[in-house]
Amino acid sequence: MNAIDVFSAVDQPDLWAARAQMALSLAWHIVIACFGVGFPTLVLIAEYRSRHGGGAVYDALAHRWAKILGILFAVGAVSGTILSFEMGILWPRLMATFGSVLGLPFAIEGIAFFIEAIFIGIYLYGWDRLPPTVHLLTGLPVVVGGIASAWFVVTANAWLNQPVGFTLTNGVVSGVDPWAAILNPATPVETTHMILAAFMVSGFGVAAAHAWGLRRNPASQLHRTGFLIAFSLGAILTPAQIVVGDAAAQFLATNQPIKLAAIEGLYQSQRGAPLSIGGIPVDGAMHFALQIPDGLSLLAFRDPNALVVGLDTVPAADRPPVLPVHLAFQVMVAIGFGLLALGAWLAWSWWRRRDMPRSRRFILAAIAAGPGAVVAMEAGWMVTELGRQPWIVYRVMRVEDAVTAARGLPIGFFTLIGVYLALTAGTILVLRRTLAAMPEDGPPS
Amino acid sequence: MTTADAILFLTWAGLTAYALFGGADFGAGFWDLTAGRRQGAAIRDLIEDTIGPVWEANHVWLIFAIVVVWTAFPVVFAAVASTLYIPLTLVAIGIILRGSGFAFRKSVADPDLRRRFGMIFGLSSIVTPFFLGAIAGGVASGRVPPGNAAGDPIGSWLNPTSVLGGVLAVGLCAFLAAVYLTSDARRTGDAALVEAFRGRALASGLTVGTGALLGIVVIHADAPTLFAGLTAGALPLVVLSAVTGIASLALLARRRFALARGTAGLAVGAVLWGWAVAQYPYLLVGSLTIDQAAGPPATLTALLISLLVGAVLVVPSMVALFVLAQRSRA
């Protein structure tokens, strides 16, 4: 008996609810997950400095950060669990057909997450019960586990964009090579881009909280030190992220040209394609954009005369929604360069005066950089996911062919909106209470 | 033993770990909710101390089992998830509320907030294992056919075997937690606390034992295939569960708490393995065997290698965590 045969595609009137629920769960989890990947490194830097001549302020910082990490990690772990349920609840045909192709990275991710969860328990509870050096070392598996789990879970998404490692004949998968699926062509750029984004979200996010503290208490050593460590991590990685982002766009030009065409609102294939900055693509044309002649051809192929594939090369039914993809990309790039400028501002000030910029404007910009990094990361995911539409597995399976036959999906979706609202409110409340309860150093005499 | 059998064996070992460790964490939530006024604070403090360092790691067994099933037996995962999507959604919500409720309570000092987060933690610690048990009952009684949401969206989890599975799951979690916590309470040196958990362990053990006896009638009437398996190949495991269950009560009565931990774990583990043996070689009772549902050989081999490498990394780490968590309260 061929089990795939019984998984027929269905007409799902509430496809929108399945998509919205998946988008909500992913978008929520991914923010917290970023802190699980990047934040442990900050905690370890603070603890290392506190043990090696950094002094009391680093000790206070390390304990404070570890406490916040503990809360965020718990929320991240439970909000990630629902995603593994939703893969089957919402997309059983995807899983029935391709589970054995894209499953392996998830299984290995599970192992990596195990290591992370175990050692975060050891790290948080072993603080006063393990010798200092041993304790510091127990933090390393948390960092490695976090990065590894991000790497493996993003390879699964990369596979959705560049599905390889199988043969499909009449809807039946054969010749499966799961290692080839993990090492699909999109893996290097996508995983690097996401892991850097996670570190940037952690760095700028934590820095923003300390910038907030500095605005209220400019002399606070705790906030100043915390800000400098966290902001530096984000700022150092920003130029690297821009280089990787450029590589990602070049990758799209040859491997997912329609996604790039949607990003740029390029309706017609053309040589010497212009780069559109800003602008609103509607009704098959780009309006109000600042266009740099030959810019897109140059960026995508390093050749001002290169042919860039336009949306006209595929039927209308195979095109992604151009407007949101284009706008999300513009937002991501704009914030990326804004963060680069902010980092340069600090570097300039440090080079001139060995101090961070004193102006109120810098502090306000640094506060905005935290949410900004989150928005840029979410916008990047919108580009990746919406740019792949209408395919769930690029050019292999459409989203509507992957969905469950179950009825009543909107009920689940609306229920989850309530759950996520409550979870958000609870997380914010507890973070605020926790920080308020921890002693904040006063201004030095 | 085929590769698929080996993977299923490891998955079941993972699920057993989830039942023994994650299950005890759920049970702790049950006792937290019902701690009452008189000894409430002491009981809740012990629970918070005991499961605080380990609950996240204990929870990963479930995620692990799910991703292994969808990799090795994708059609089974898809069939179960799409038919049983209502209880699965409730389990997912229960997991979110329970984990965050516990972590939030641990992080705040305000008594009013602590009480509210504690309520969320306790209630979702009962709801979640109930629906997990109901899902198990739906699968074990053969109510999940292969296909895209092909089973009854309500009847697949609202039926005699599922209700039995749900109630038994809540009871077994409570029993395990009470036995473990009795042993943990001894380290606090608080004799009244030890007696409080000993009483709870005895009461919940007797209740679950009686429930399991009555359950035989339910399974006989509602799930004849499962009943046949339980009384044939799985009979030794059923007997083992009964014997170790009774032994746990005797050991609790004689205050041999460390040994009672072992027998209680065996009693619960034997239930899970009894179910597995009773259903073998079917994954979806009556329609899909392990061999029919197994993914391609290349995936199974890669998965098995990954699991073995993972075990080498995970198991010693887990032991280190438990040793540290026990030592911290010494």
C-alpha cells in the first residue's frame, strides 16, 4: 500500500487561517529565539570579565543578564514547541510527502536544543555551586548549542527555498539523500544571515535596554558597561551582515530569480536593470522609486549589462505578492544601513575621545536600534517566506496543496492570538518586575 | 531488528524519559495547585526548587520524539497530527502556559502575581497530560486512519479509551511526582513535608491502581485490538507494572523512598512499553505497520546515526544536570 496516495490535496476554505497562524507563531518565536542564540555570548563575556579583573560592575551585569536570559529561554522553549506541532496540524501533506527529506535537520536541531537546554540549567543553577572556571566552561555548550540549533533549523527553511536531495515521480518521493537536503545550495547564505541577525538582535536589543537606563541615569556604570558590550557586539557584526546580505541577493539572482524580481519590483526582464530604492510597485509598474541605472544588474551579477529575470517570465499565478516583499526588503536594508551608521558614530567618538557619544540624540537612536534590529530581522523573514510564494516547497509543492483537510482552522488561529497576547503581556510584566527588583547602581560620587 | 524498529525503540525510550521526567514535572504542577493553605508555601517551595533546574531539559524529550517520528514515519505523524489537531492544539497551548507560568512565578516576588502564575502553572499541568493521554488513547484504540485529517475530529479523542488515557496520564504524573518529591523532601529535613508527600503518594498510587483495574473493562469494550495485545504479548509488562506499582506502595508505607522511586518509575515505564508491545507491529492500528510507514532507508540510516551520536552527547550531560540539581539542595 502506498500511504502517500491517501494524502490527497483538498480544498481548504480557511487556508488564510493556517497561513496566518503559522506566520504568527514563527514571527513571535523567532524574536525570543534570537536571544537564545545571541544572548548567552553576552552573558559569558560579562562573566569572563567579572572573573578576570573586570570588577563588581561586570559581576552585577552577568547576574542580571543571566536572570533575563533564564526567563527568555523558558519562553522561547515553549513557544518553539508549538511550531513542531503546527508542522503537522497545519501542513500534514507537506510532512507526509517530504518529512523524511527535511526531517533530519529538525531531528539534529532537537539534539542541539537538548544540549542548550541542559547546559542552561547547569549554567544558571551552577553559578555558586561550581568552581568559577568550570562554571564559565558550562556556558560554552549553551552558545554552541544555540548556534547549532539555529543552523539546523534554518537549513530546513533553506531546503524549502532550494529543494534538493530527492526525486519526485507522480507525487511520490524517492532517491532521498537527507545530507544533500541539509547542504542544499541556499544553506550557507541563509544560515549565516540568520545567525548574524540573531546576534544583532541580541546585541542591539540588550543595548537598547541599557540605553534606556542611561537616559534616566546617565552616570550609571552598570548601564554604561552593559551598553558598550552589547552595542559593540551588534555594531561589529553589522558590516559583516551587509556583506552576507549582498551575497544572499546574488544567490537569489541565479537560484530564485522570481524572488529577486519581487524584491526589486522588476516586472520585465531586462539588461542593465536599475536598482529601485523606495517606491511602490502596483499594477505591474514601479512608482516613485529612486532608480539607479544598471544598479541591479551590477549588484546581482557584478556586470552593469547583465540580464536580470523579471516577473513576466512566470505566469501570474506563480508570482509572489510584490508590494509587501519589496517594502519589507526596503525596510530591512534601510535599518541595516542605519545600524551601520550608528556603529560608525560610536566608533568615531571612541577613536576621538575614548568615550561613547554624549549627545541625547545618540542615546535615543540607540534605544530605537533595539526594536529596529527586530523589525529588520522580521522584514528579512517576510522577504524569504513571502518571496517564495505561492510555493511552500519552491517549484515543487504549492502552499494550498500542503494544507490540512481539517475544518475550523480560524478557531485555532483566534485562540492562539489570545494566547500570544497573554504571553507577550506576561513576558513584559515579568521582565519589568525582575529588573525593578534588582539593585541598580547609583551615580558614582 | 530493522533500522525502523531501532529508531522506534529509541523514540519510545525518549517518550519513556518524557513520561518519567516531564511527567513528574506535570505531576508537581498538580500538587502545586492542590497544596492547600496549611503547608502550601513549603510544598510549593520544594516543587520550585526541585523542578526549576531541570524542567526545560525534561521538556525537550517531547520535541525530540515528535521530530524523530516525522522524519522516520512521516505519514504517521501527518495522519495523527491532522486527525487529532484539536487535542494537539490544546496540548501546545498547555505547554506554553505551563512553562511560562512556572518560569514567571519563579522570577517574581509579588505574592499576588505569584499566586496567579501558580494557578496557570497548576491548571495547565493537569490539562496538558490529560490531552496527551487522550491522544494516546485515540491512537491506541485505532481511531486514526492514514490520510489527511481522515479520522473523526471529535470522536478520535473524545471516547472511552481516550478519557481513560487522559485520566490515567494525569494520575500517573501525580503519583510519580509525589513519590519523587517524598524522596526530595527528606533532604530538606522537614518531617512534616515528607509525611505530606508520602500521604499524597500513597493516595494517588491507590487511586491510579484502582483506575487502571477499571480501565481493563473499558479497553475490553472499546479497544478490542489493544486488549488482545495487552493480554497476549504484552502481558508480562502489564504484570510487571502491577507488581512494581504494588511494591511502590509497600515501600512508601515502610518509608523506603529511594527504592520507591525506582519501582514507581518501572511501573509507569511498563505501562508505556506494554502499550508499544500490544500495538506492535502497527503504528496506526489496523491500517499501517512500521514497515509500511517507514521513510526511505537513507533517511533512516542517517537518523539512526544522528540519534546515536546525540545520545553520547545528551545522556552524560543530562546526568550531570541531575547530579548538580540534587546536590544544590544538599
